[in-house]
Amino acid sequence: MKRSIMLKANELMEDIAKKRYDRNALFFDRMDALFRGMLSDRKRALVKEAKGRVLEVGVGTGATLEYYPEDVELVGIDISPKMLARAKKRAHIFRGKKLTLLEADIQALELPDNSFDTIITSCVFCSVTDPVRGFRELNRVLKPDGSGLLLEHVRSCRPGVGKLMDVLNPIVVRMMGANINRNTAANIRESGLTLAEEQNLWLDILKLFRVTKGKEDRICP
Ligand SMILES: C[S@@+](CC[C@H](N)C(=O)[O-])C[C@H]1O[C@@H](n2cnc3c(N)ncnc32)[C@H](O)[C@@H]1O
């Protein structure tokens, strides 16, 4: 009973997140351009490491598509049809072997276990309603020798900055759909994924997480 209420609440929240990104799709690229200096080189470096069969979660308007190496097969997923429609318009700039863009939710993927060599995310787990559930799915579809490269912004551990992020979070969520005060390292660990490396890229707010598949017995709730 409690579980079904929680699933219903999650569905409702996911619908809200989807609608927010559908609305944001109109101006997302212009807004993203404000952070281009900080993000685009990092997105390029992230995606260049992709190998084999790749899943990009929250592919958005396709900002990373042009950076992928030529020998990868990419499946890009997003919950927002309007963000995806923009990515589809950019599909011609993808130089890899094969590109599939799908409307899908990282919290409940209809994709087989152990099917991806690399999983990429860039600024996505701030928006996923239940990030631990999303990371569990990521763990499930990652191959045992695969790797996840996650470029994510998180709550700062500096007391003043972290508190300010907590205060501003409800406003940012309402406007942008992104939580700015998540403890993503803790969420990764809770999901059962193995956190192999956590690197600060800008202060202690923008981070690169390298993850590998965790033990099977920790995948199931
Ligand atoms: C801040 S945007 C980042 C887009 C892109 N990765 C980039 O760097 O430009 C976050 C994206 O994650 C998507 N998203 C949010 N929750 C999701 C979920 N549960 N499953 C899949 N995609 C999701 C949103 O629709 C949005 O396109």
C-alpha cells in the first residue's frame, strides 16, 4: 500500500518534471549558452571517453552529440518529448556509427540488463525525481566491465554556500526543474553502484563521478 502510494507520487512528480522541461525546451539552449564557458569543454572531454555501446541519460537538446567519437553506437534518452525533438533536429551532427533517440525515464528503463559499455550524464541527476532509483537502473543496464561518467552539479559542503543552496533550491526547481542541493555521491553509493572516483571540476559544486557496476545483491530494493 505504502509502496503503491510512493510510486503514484513519483509518477506525479515525474509528470511535473517532464512538463517543466517541455516548457524549458524553447529557451534551454539560450540559457545553456550562459554557462558555455564552464560546461562545453567539460561536456566535450566527458563524451570523448565514450566507448562501444553508449547510453546518454537526459540527452536534452543534444548538446553533446557532436563530440562523440566515430566508433560509438549511442542511445540517447530523455523524458521530455520537446527536448528530444530539438535533439532530433541536431542528429546530423552526430559522427558515430548509430544514433537512437528515445523518450524514456531513467527510473524505469525498458532496456536489457548489462547492455551498455559507457553511460554518460551531464547535469541530469539534479532533475530525476528519485535519483537513487535512477542510479539503480543505471547499475542494472551497465555492463560488468562498463563505466559511467557522470558530470553533475551538487550541494556544496561549504557551510554558508550549502545553506544558501538549500534556501534557493525551491525557487530553482520551480523555474528550471533542477535541484541544486543534491548529495549525489551519497545517492550513487545508496544505489549500489561503485563510486570509483569523485573529482571537483568547479569548486566543490560541479563534479565528475566515475562509477562502475555494483554488486548484484545491492541492485534490488
Ligand atoms: C539540465 S537538462 C541537461 C540536458 C543535457 N544533458 C545537457 O547537458 O545539455 C536535464 C535533462 O534531463 C532530462 N530528465 C530529467 N529527468 C529525467 C528522467 N527521469 N529520465 C530521463 N531524462 C530525464 C530532462 O528532460 C532534461 O532534458
